[in-house]
Amino acid sequence: MGKREIVVLMGTCGKSAGADRVYDKFTSVLKAKSITGVELKQSGCAGLCYSEVNVKTWRDGKEYIYAQITDDDVENFIDSEIIENKAYSKKILFEAAIGDDAALFPKQKRIVLRNCGKITPTSIDDYISKDGYKAITRVLKMPQELVVQEIKDSGLRGRGGAGFPTGLKWELTRKNPAPEGRYFICNADEGDPGAFMDRSVLEGDPHSVIEGMLIGAYAIGANKGYIYVRAEYPLAVKHCLKAIEDAKARGFLGKNIMDSDFSFDLKTKEGAGAFVCGEETALIASIEGKRGMPSLRPPYPAEKGVFGKSTVINNVETLANIPWIILNGGSKYSETGYEKSRGTKVFALAGKIKKGGLVEVPMGTTLREVIYDIGGGMAVPEYKFKAVQLGGPSGGCIPEKLLDLPVDYESLVKTGAIMGSGGMVIMDERSCMVDLARYFLNFTQNESCGKCTFCRLGTKRMLEILERICNGLGTMEELDLLQEIAKKCSTSSLCALGGSAPNPVLTTLKYFYDEYVEHIVNKKCPAKYCKKLLTYTISDKCVGCTACARKCPVKAISGEKKGRHIIDQQKCIKCGVCVATCKFDAIDTE
Amino acid sequence: MKLTINDRPFETDRDITILEACESIGIEIPTLCHDPRLIPFTSCFICVVEVEGAKGSVPACATKVREGMVVRTSTENINDTRRLCMELLLSDHAGDCIAPCRFNCPAGIDIQSYVAQVANRDFKSAIKTIKDRNPLPLVCGRVCPKPCEDACRRGLMEGPVAIDNIKRFVSDEDLKEPFIPDVKPATGKRVAIVGAGPAGLSCAYYLKIEGYDVEIFEKSDRPGGMLLWGIPEYRLPKSLLAKEIEIITSLGVKIHFNKTLGKDFTLKDLKAKYDAVFLAIGAQKSTAMRVKNEDAKGVFGGIDFLYTVAKGSKVDVGNSVVVVGGGNTAIDAARTAVRLGAGKVTIVYRRTRDEMPAENIEIEEAAHEGAIFNFLRAPTEILTRNGKVTGIKCQVMGLGEADSSGRRRPVPIEGEFETIEADTIIAAIGQYVDPSGLETPVDGTNAVTLTKYNTISANVDERTFKTNIEGIFAGGDAVTGPSIAISAIAHGRYGAASIHSWLSGQPVVKDFRSAFNFSLGQKLSDVDKNYIPQASHQEREKSGSLPIKERLDNFNEVDFTYSEEQAVSEAKRCLSCGCLDADECKLRLYAERFKINVNRIRGSIRKQNIDNSSGYLVFDSTKCIKCGKCIRVCSDLKAIGALGFAGRGFETDMLPSMEKRLVETSCVECGSCESVCPSGAIIDKSLVLEKIAQFQTKVKPSICKECSIGCEILTVLYEDKIIRIIPKNRGTLDESMLCKTGRYESLSNIKQSQAFDFSTYERMQLYDASIKDIKEAISSSEVIINWGVDIFNNYAPVSFHLKRHLDKNHDAAQSTYFYFKTDFNIFGFNNYPINRVKAQSETIMDKGLLKVMESGKRVLIFLEETSLSKTELEYFMGIKAKGNIKILNLVRRRNF
Amino acid sequence: MESEKTITDEVQAALPVLYQSYGKRHDSLIPILQGIQNKLKYIPKEAISIIAKELSMYESDIYGVITFYTQFRLSPVGQHIIKLCKGTACHVGGAETVGEAVSEILKINENETSAGNKFTLEYVACLGCCSLAPVMMIDNKVYAHLTKDKIKKILEEY
């Protein structure tokens, strides 16, 4: 390792933490100091989002990851790392022997994220240097059935949420006659609020997804494909387009791939902002240029998909696993895992957690391990853990007592939550579970396509009930009605959006029923979150600055200048403006 | 394929849906969004069924049957799902199924209809509509306190429609040439009615119509009961009342006067002689004030006072009169006292003006005529000198908490009293039923049971009006205690219906009120103004009345009847609240079937958005249930695309394209959307009548004669007038989707006599064709017409180059709706295959066909057996008449 | 006299490239609309009828597509588009307060444009930057860990 490298991790998250500025600073400082022989590189997100901006270097057989580098650090960093040949000790996050991922990411196992943060995503050579496109080369010499068998052996299941065995999906599709050809679709419409695994993979390692698609397309006999990616991910779109272009130039895409009979034409389709398009049939409608309204299955896409043709739809994370499985063997993949869930799962940790970001753990790891051992526990330790929300709007909230559950499709479904695509939002005591249910219902209501009755109106009425409860206007009868609508909505909706929309309601009702009752009967929000249920009073911390009185929209606050103010509870509309205004923390809420 | 449906084996070899499978064996699956001609949309979810092993419930309209499937269509779980589904759909609905005026009328008169009929100047129909439920409209038009107007949605605008004045106009009109209902053949059964008041007369009228022999026993010497004795002449002239009653008696109702129950006859006698008895004895005794000296000279009960005056007896009221009470009788007494020459009339009431039960207008009139009100006074003693009234002592009251009636309870203010001088005191504080004659046993030892209020106990709730004694029914004030005339009239009518059912062994017919009815709010104060039908400003017509000074010394009628122009103009103010689709609405049908409680789920409703721009159609978004049928018909079948979706989620709308007004879109106004709409979101405008309501109509099949296609239609007849044309098989998209011309424009030409009459049609001679026949026919014909879908698609190549044209002009609509295809190319006429869509907007084809027929050329028509039933056209007869035409009937296909 | 380019002209100018890239097919509709919007920042109603004719589609279908997807706008927007994330992590992290702050500073609510046509405020379901919550995106740039004070500074940059 003669040549020195400085790698700035520049995923969307890195960039928003200032990675562009840091990168530019490196360029200018290196130039100013006339340093040559140092290669400044860009890479994707390594998942350490809590510590952005991350910079990586290698020295003396060791790999260093630095955290929270700002442009002010750059000069000293170069002095230390390059000139003095010493680690920039102030900001080391991890140091480990090169290639020792296990040391860098304890308790994790990186298959999907194997290249993220390591390679330059816009460089096909970088990908190739990490055994990229080796798998497709091997596959092209294999009979298609054997490729399918390999995936079946791996036990890989769809990582989009439902967990349908990928190999079986391919096999079933192959069995459908398709004289007019097939389609292979990558579902990158990661719409779950709280999930960003697919974004990071597409940004940080787009070629692995393309290679996964190539393998799948070859196996099922598809020669047209789309990556359906959210328009809200501009960097991912950019990297995908670049990767497709480069892959074409190298003969990995297009006609007669690597001189074989196999041709695959791949395009991107940008979503236009509709969560429901993550649902297969809606995604198909969207690709066809229609409103993304789901239709009844069967017929499944395997039978009648895009433009009525036999189609496979796999999600990004699923596909990123494929080249690894081919290179290492299905049986190797299946060594990792828990019962019917094999391999690893990527989670996006966010919320009130110390080390938010991406983690990839073997199936079977417990939620507690993910949250505490990897995620570092609560962001603010004074506030106790309350719940973890898994699977976004289709998922549910899991309370403390269930944290020792293993990460496994079946175990999670039993709780009422779902594995989902992997969003994991951690909440502490300050989060109100009724409000959370309301939040998700508001989301699903906005995202409902409006086609079927239970989803269009059921979610609306549930939302209205939850709003009333949050505002202290709910009744116990309405709580029963809420449950009734929720149950019917989950059994009588056309698609998974409506079918799973009640999950946040049902799980919070299941594990936090008392909190609902508290809102309804005692008109109190235990988390002190629901503004309408709070009483605002001014404590003796008040210095009489009059700021709150001036801001109060209903003039409910009065008091002498420099004297303690009081709030007229009759007039108070509980808007919370005073709390936001007070610089002395003098407004108590109860 | 073998499967099980509701535990019955089912076998099919076809690729059908569960819904189709069920239909084929007579199991009806409810659905709102499904139409057999459209690709399943699965939006409403009413059609859910249970399939063993399936996750959740399954929409039957789109799920194909599979080998071994076990289907259940009506489990408790499924019915719960459907019920909740309906409740959700209705939680986003606005409107009134039945007009609130009708709903609030005790007799349930179809007010919206007769008001519309007046707006159409069809007074004869209006009186018929009214008399269907009220045989005394002339009376009601004068004395009714108008609960209908209290509910009128127009009350949220300039003021309610003057329904009562309209009715009064119609019934006055009717006196000129009274409407006499048809009386059914005599049943031979006899019914006795006790009391010739509004309840008794009404009961008699409707029983007579049903063919019963009806006799009324009346204790006084004239008919009318409380209408006659209790309502002063200046409000209801006795001569007019007599005329209206005469119409009833003229049907053959016999009244025995001066016959008092218990004195001149007994119930036992009646029961023995008649098949049924209706007790309508009223509540005629004045309630006493129970104060000291109530028996003094100069003290009257309210109703006794009015009775005495009505009898014509001279009453000297002196100079100052005190009337006690706040109801209509008190006001009547006060205004009567004014007319009898009292110098000062004081109305004493223990509450305030706001709590007075009397009608507002009556209170105002009394004040105009000089009556003085003294509120919050409760009589405690009548002051007398020598046994003659000199005044009244009253306790001063204040208002306390609200009581059960919602009015604030009067409470005495201790120690405060007021004394009012008076020559006459009239205590109009209430009436009660005089039960004399009822106490004697009728049936062995049983007498008619009375309630604790001394009224007759009869089953009002279920509208049987049965008393405890079999065959004896009762209604009116005798059952309810003192109430309003229309309530008694309603009892008479419902009582008659019940007696008829009982005597003919039928169950009692349910009232429309017991069915499911969506309402914007039973009380006007509950109604959201944003959802009432829109109308431009128009003030309520004022009816004239006698100037005050012309009233005080006589009993001339005070209020005047509307002029015809006033009545018509006022009738046009009606907002037509009752949904015109109420009888066809599937939402209402299922709501009724699944016993929906609309109050369980309530929430915000989408904004009202009414598109009135078309001359033929009205779109009302608040009645839309998003089934998408209109859009799918318009786009997928008719290839017009004038309608579309907008937005998503709760805010999803189904609208004219681009949120434009309908007329600004590509809409061709064919009405297909209206035909498939399951609710009242899309309705036809009234083209023949100025105003339309939930009229009683009849439907007659016919054939449209506007063009050569000859769509089968249904003509909707109202009073022998065709008011609407709809396609056959409405609601399921029949092949006969009509066009603007056939459906709407033709209405101005079509007369009933012109409508196609199947009975006169004679099937013409057809030739079964062989290849030889066809070749021959082609060679000898100058014009060849290919008629029908299969003919066109399969034989067109034989008859020249139609196929070529088809390919060139191929589009979605054509492949579905080729009915009539012809090629005039050869003869220089329009030469492209005209599909139905085009035929609707342009009638090129018809002109072309006419031209051919008139040309005298030899014409050959290919026709196939399957389309024959659809092409029974007048033009064919026309063709035959010309004699130059040959028709080949192709019996079997693919013979070539 | 030089006449200003009409909206129709602008749409007409933008379309040929888009037809070339995506073809005149029904499934090109969304990319074409995206292309128009990238160029004009909204989709003028005039564009709908032009595209409808070219792609042989109903205007109503195109309108239905536009109103279905939140990305599309039918009215002009400000110079910069603020996309405020409403994702779960952002919600838990106080997105509501952030939204209120933006509204207060710019005096606009959701889908409104600030004075001087500078900013348009939109809410989006999730930007996928959950561990940086709360976040917003101005044009294509993401801003993380927002606080009220930070927002003021950021907006002043524009």
C-alpha cells in the first residue's frame, strides 16, 4: 500500500452534514501544500450517519475511520495524516486492521453493504476490483435452473417487507410461458418514512444492484428491465444512471452481454411521489404511465406484470445480495440466519438513538443487540426507552418487554409489527404512542390511492378518531370503533398499503392501551406531547422578560415587566408558542 | 373445476369470477362498483366473500374461481364487513333521501312532489298527490302549524317554502271541480267509525277507497269535530270545511249525527254489527285551572268558549277578557274575544314568549289585533263579586332549569303577585279525552284499555292502531291527547290502512319512514348549510290578509289564498331536497339491507361540488362513492374520456376532465355515466317538466327511433307523458347505451302514441342464407349492408372491403360496439365504417341509409340470428315496404 | 416589438427532446411530465392538451396522473423549492416545530410561495436522511439537524 488515499464518505447524509465542503477543502489544501501522491476519493455511506462527515484512510496495515470532520479539521488532518504520518487522533471513530470488518462493525455482518463506504460508486473499476461482475460472468455459463437453484439454496427472502422466497419467485415466473418476453424490475421506491437502506446501497454501490438484476434477468429469461427509483433520491438516480452507462460501455448491459446470447436492456424510471407505488401492482401501473392504483392479485406479476407480461420485481437490498450468493454459494449464505430467515438484514436506525445509521446484522440478532450494542442505546440516557417502530407505516411499535425477540420474519409478525423494509425508529418516553399512530395514519391517508373503501375512508375515519383522542375529545366508544375499523381495514383492503395501514394503530393499542385510556378518560398525555392535553404554567424561573406575553396569540399571559408572569388557563389555547419562546425554561407543562 | 359455494357443490369449466359463479346459481352478491362489461375495479368492497384459506376477505367481483375453492357469501363476518363498508361510504355522503318536509309531516304527504306539480302548473296532479295522504287539504292549508316548513332546507336561506300556502291554493282550486278518487269494488265488509272529526273522516275516506262500507257515528249535528268547533270561523270558514267534507261523504260515507257513544249506542253494538271499529272520539274536555272560584260566572274553558261561539250562541264577554294559556286555543280564544267586542284582551302565560307552543304567526296576529301579553304569570285565584268574575290573581314567575320538553321551567318568585281585572276569564290550558262510553266491557269482561293519561291505548309505533280488543282500532286526539289536525288525519289514514290489512289478512304496510333514509339532519339546526342544494335568492311570497280594522267586528276569513302566479312562483323556490335517485339508489338499498346505523361513523365530508353546466346531466360530488364506473364507461367503452380521476386518498374525485365544467370537456352528453352511477351523484335533468320530484312513474319498453340502430329503450311515463328515456337494463351496462339524441333530444319529439309498441310488430320473412344465396345476392344487389357485430367482423371481407376500413380506423370503442356497419363507398355515400360513438354525434349513417333506401336501388342486408333480437327496427319495416330489399339471415357462422 | 414567449411555446420547445428520449408512448407519460416540470418547474395546463394529442391519450387520464403523484405541480413555483421532510424520524425529532419556523420566517404555509417568488414550501413523505433528522431539502441540497436558528441562517443564504 504505497499510495496514500483519503476517502470522504459522500452519501446524501454525508453531503448534508457538509461532506462537499470537506472534500473541496481537502482538494484546496492538498493543492496549497503541493502534496502529490495522495489520492482523494469519494465513497458512499458506510452507515455511520450519526458521525458524519466521515473520512477514511489507511496507514500501516490499518484502516481508520474518522468522525465529524469539518472543514476546519482538514488542514490539521493533512498535517497529521500525510505529513507527520500519524493518525489524526482527535477524531478517530474506529481503527482496525484492513479488511477486518468484524472489528470495525462489531456484531454486524456486511453482505449487502459490503462495498458501501469502500468503493467510489461512480467508478465501475472500483466495483470490478472488488470482484464486481464476476458473478454474472460465472452465471452466464450456468444453466438457468441452476442459478435459480442457487438462490433457492441460499434461503434468501424478499427484503422489501413481505419476505417471499426470492428463488421461488424466480422459479414461478420461469414456469409462466412468456412468448413476448419478460421484465425484471428493481423496486427502489423506498417510501417508508424512516428507511434509507436502499438509498444508501444505490448511492454507494449501484453496480451490485445492477449485477443482481442481470443475474435474475438471466435466470428468468428477461431481457428488459427497469430500476424504479424515487425521485426524492437525486444522488441515487445519478449514480444509477452513471452505473448503467458504464456497464453498457463495458458490455455488461445491452445486447449479447459478454458475447453470450443474453441481452438485457436496463432503464431507470423515476417515481413521482407516491408511497403506494412500492406495492407491486401499483408500481407496474406507474411504470406503464398510469395512476399508481393497485389492482387485485392474482394475477400476480409473474403471470401478468409490466405491459401484461411476466415480470419479477425484487427490491434493492434483495438484489444486492445476489452477486455475493453466486460468488460464495447459496449454502454459504444460508449458514447465517435464524430459522426460516437466512442471511442478513440491513436496518436503518433513527430516532432517539445514540448511533443512528445503517447496520447489517445476521438474521436472529435480537432487537436489543441492535439497539443497545450496535446503536449505543438511547440518545439522551435520562429518557427511558419506550418503543421501537419497525417497518414504517405498515409496521408496528414494539415495547421494551419484547426487545429480546430475534430479527426474523415470523417472530416479528407475531408481535403485530413486520420486518418491513428495515426502518427502525427508536422512541423514548417523550414520544406519545397515540400521536405516533396518528402520525402514521396521517401518512397512509395521504398516500392512499383512494380506490377502495376501507383504505380511502377507513384510514380517514381512524385518523379523525386519533386526532380527537390527541385533542382530548375522544371517547371510549370511539376507541372500540377505532379497533373495529382497524381490523376490517386490514382484512378487506385491496392492497398491502390498506391492509397494513392499521398496524401502527393495532400495535400501539396492543402494547400501549393505557396510554389511549389516559388520553380519553383523564385527558392527559403521559409523554407530555399532545399539546391540547397539557396545562401550561409559569414557574419561578420566569424573569419577566415579557417575551411569551408578547408572542401569545390569544393574550393569555399577563404580568409586570421583571415580574413573574401568569397564564390565564381560561384563555390558553395550548398552542405551545410560549414554551418555544421562553429562553429561561420557565414554562412548565403538565 | 369443482368448488363449493355456501356448502353447495358447484361445477364449471369456464374462467369466471366468484361473483359470476354465484349469480349463475341465484346467489346475489351485493356490489356497487362492478359492471359485467368493465374490467373489475374492486373499489367498493361490498362484494367481499370468504374463501377458505385466503388471507382476509376476498372481492368476489374480481376473484376467479379455482379448483377446490370453498366460498361462503354470507357469514356473520362478511356481513359485518359489508355493514362497516356501507357505514364508511355513507360517512362521506351528503343529502336527503326523502325530502325533510315529507319526513316531518305526520301524514308523510309527498310534499316535494306536489310542490313540483304546482311549479309545473299541474294542479290536478298536485291535489291527487296531496289527497293520497290527506283528504282535508283545504283545512290543513289554513290551520296546519306546518311542521313541514320547520324542516324546509330553504329555511336556511330566505325562509322556508310556503308549503302550506301552496297547498291551500291547490285545494281551493280543487273546489272548482273536485278530484274524486277511484273507489275499489265493494269488499262487502263494514267498518264503523266513532267521531266525524279529522281522524274519523280521514279513516272513512281511505277505507271507502279500498271498497269498504263505512259509517260514522257523530255525537253532534254536524261533521268536522274540532275543526268545526275548535277553530274559529275567521281562520277556517265553516262553509269551506263543509264543502271539503262533502267530497268525502259523496264517496258514499254515511254519517249518523247526534249519536253519542255510551248513550245512543255501545261499542259492543258496533262490534257485533261491523267487521271493524275505529275510535276517533277526540279530546274535547277543557282542562281546569284548579284555582279558587273556577266555577264563577264568566269563567270558560278554552274549547268550551270556542264551541259556544261556533254554535252561534250569543256570548257577552264584557269589556276586559283574560285568556290563560299559551297554545293555539288560547290565541284562538283571544282573537275571538276581540271580535266579540272586548275592549281589552290579556293573554296570561306562565312562561315567556319563547316557550309559547302557539304558532308564531298566530301570536303575531293576535298582537296586531290588540291582544296584550302578560308573561310569567300563573293564576292562583279567580276574584269574584257575587259569584261573578271581577279579576284574576296571578303568581309572578321566573324561569328555571330546562324541563323534559327542553323549555325552561317556570318557578314562582316568592311573595310576588299581580291582580288583573277581568269580566271574562278563558282557561285555555289544555284538553283531555272524555272516556265516557268506553268503560263498558266490549269483549266478555274486557273494556278498551286506557293509558294513565286517560287516552285510548293503541299501537301507534307500529302503525297498527290496534287497541287491546281485536277489531277495535283507535286514532287521533283520543290516542295522542290534544294534537294538531294533520296528526289526526295521519292516524285516520294509517288506521284505515291497518284496518284494511287486518281485514284482508295482509301484514301492515311499512311507512317510508321505517326504511333507510339518509338525512342532512332531522333538525334544521343540525344541517350544514354547505350541503343543501344550491339556488339563487328568491324571497318567500307573501299572502295577503285583511287589514286589522276590517277584522275586529266580524269573523271574516283573515288570510287570503295565493294567486296562481304566487303559488307557482313560490313552488319554484323548492330546492327539491329529496334525492331524485332515491328509488334507484343502490347505496340506499344496501344501507337498508344491511341495517346501517349512519350515526356510528361520522367525520368530515368532502366539499360539495355540483356541476350543472350540461343541459342534460347534473354531477354532485358529495353523493359520489368513487366506484369509477362513470369514468370507465366514458373512457373504456365509449372512448370519449370526458371524465377522470383527480387527486388521491380521501380527496380523490371523479370529475369532468381536468376539473373543467362538463360542457367544456369532450363530453357528448350520452348519459351513459348516469346509467351506471349507483348513487345519485349523476342524475338526468328534467327535460319535459319544469320541476321533477319523486313522482310515481311507470316504465314501458320501446325502441328508439332516432336512428337506424334502434336501441332498446325504456320510456319513463308520468301521467301518460314520457318524461325520460333510459336504456334497457339500466344499471348494468346494456348493449343499448344510448346517445344524446336518443336519450335526451328525442324527448321533445316523442309522444307516448309514437313510442314503439311491440304488440303491433310482426316479424318479417327472413331468408336463411347459404354461400350460394350470398353470392347470388351480392351479384344482384347494388347496396350491401352488414348488420351486426359478427357479421361485420366475420363476413365483411365477403361483402367487399369493410375489413380494410376497420383496420384503418381501429380503436377500443370499435371493437366493442360495432352494431351497424355499412359500406356506402360503392354508391358514393359516406364510406367509412361508422362506429357507434361517431353515429351518436353525427347521424351520417342514418342519412346515408335513408338515402340508400330512397334511391330505389336493390339493397341486400346481411343479418345474423344473434343480432336479430336487437335489430327489430322500424326501418326494416320501411325497407320491406319499399319492396326492393332482400334480407339474408345468416343462421350459422363460419360457413365460408 | 418583441413578443414574449408564451407558455405553449415553451412547452412546445421542451417536448421534442423528451419525445426523443422516451418515445411517444403511454408509458413515457411520467418521464415526459417530469421533463416538463424540470424545465418549467410546473406543468402548465396547456402542456396537458398538447401531450394528450401527441400520445393519443385522454386529457382526463393525464390530469389524473398529475394529481395522483405529489411531485407534480399545476401552478408556478418560486425560485427555490423547500422540501420539508415529514418522515418518522423527523416527526419524532421535531419536524413540526421546524415546519412552523419555516412558515413563520417566510410567512407561507404548505404549497405556498413566499413574497418575491423566492421560496415554495412543500412537505415530503421522507427524504431518507433519517439519522440526520429533522431535515429539509432546498432544491437538491439537504440540510440536516435543523433547529429554528439554523433555518434562519440557511434561508438567508438564498
